[in-house]
Amino acid sequence: EEMGAITAVEPTLGGLRLTILASTVLGDLQIGDSISINGACLTVVTKSDRSFTVDVSAETLSVTTLGRLTGGAPVNLERAMKLNERIGGHLVAGHVDAVGRIRSRQQDGNAIVFVIEAPSHVLRYCVHKGSVTVDGISLTINEVTDHSFSVAVIPHTAAVTTFGYKQVDDAVNLESDLIGKFVERLLQQRSQSPKPAPVIDKDYLKKHGLL
């Protein structure tokens, strides 16, 4: 929805408290609401006319890039989607799966093509023309290799998100397609479920040469 900026980073017991300067997302934001910061879903703990604060747990710091943020750093902000709104990209939970790393940045016409290295447990859900979330931004996958995937970022996206600032070797938060995870889980459960016991009737006995 907008790009905010980190104004304070305060250490807490095992975690951090971040204060973020914002405008658009403050419209109807309430204490206790969920908000995505660079793709990580966090809870608003205080709010003022120009900023809000969130607490980041040790677990979230261990699996995201949030612990690397410093004062003045730009961040992507988005409130939770309402059920009566259009889905402008794909379903994003705000649960970061892994940290990826930008391996190349090249201009291609009016777009910037980024190649992002990702771990295998993220790449398994990446498909050509499928969806992936990078720092909270829903993007379409151009290509997938054994170690990375590529995305093309149009000028508008580069201008209104942190992608305009991203360079080679920068770390990014990755969330793979939520639907792909559910489908895989359902298929796993189906393959592991025991087969129903056969009905021993006259037809069964005939079929097996027992009558």
C-alpha cells in the first residue's frame, strides 16, 4: 500500500521494537491489527498520528531480514486484506518461509529483471508464471532454476516499493504460494492414508479364483 520508513529500532528481551513512519496505512489502523512489513505479518502495539510500532520476536528475527533494518530504512507496508476487496495479486499470509538473496539486477526494456537465489523448500513451490512474494510484494515468476527464480519489476512497482533500491547481494523475505502448500499437504495425506479393506463377498471370491 505504501513505503514507510524505520524511525527507531529498540532492543527488547530477545527481540526488537520497530517504529515506522507511515501515512496511508494509518487511516483505520488500530492497536492489535495485523500489518505486513516487508512481507512479515506483525501486530501493531502503539500508534500515533504519524507512526506506529510493532514488536518483533526472536523467532521472526531468525527467519526474516527485519533484524537488519536500521533507522531511515524504507519498508513495504500493507494492512490485512478485507474479504470484500479485490485480490490484486495472490493470497499472501505474511508468514515468511525463508530469506533469499538477489544475485543479479538487469534492465530489460522498461522493467528490471531480478534473479533471486532461494532455498529448495521455497523453490519447490515456484513454477513458471506462478506467484511468489518478495518483501511483501506479489510478483509473477519468469523462470525457475535449481537454485533461483527470476521476476520482472515494472517502473511503477520499482517506484512505490523498496524494489527500486534493491541491489545485488541484498537479502529479501520470501513467501511461496500458499495454495501450493495446501495442495501438497492434501496429496501427502491422501497417499499416506490406509487403503480400505476389501469386501469379501461372492464376487471377490470368484475374481480371485476361490469359487
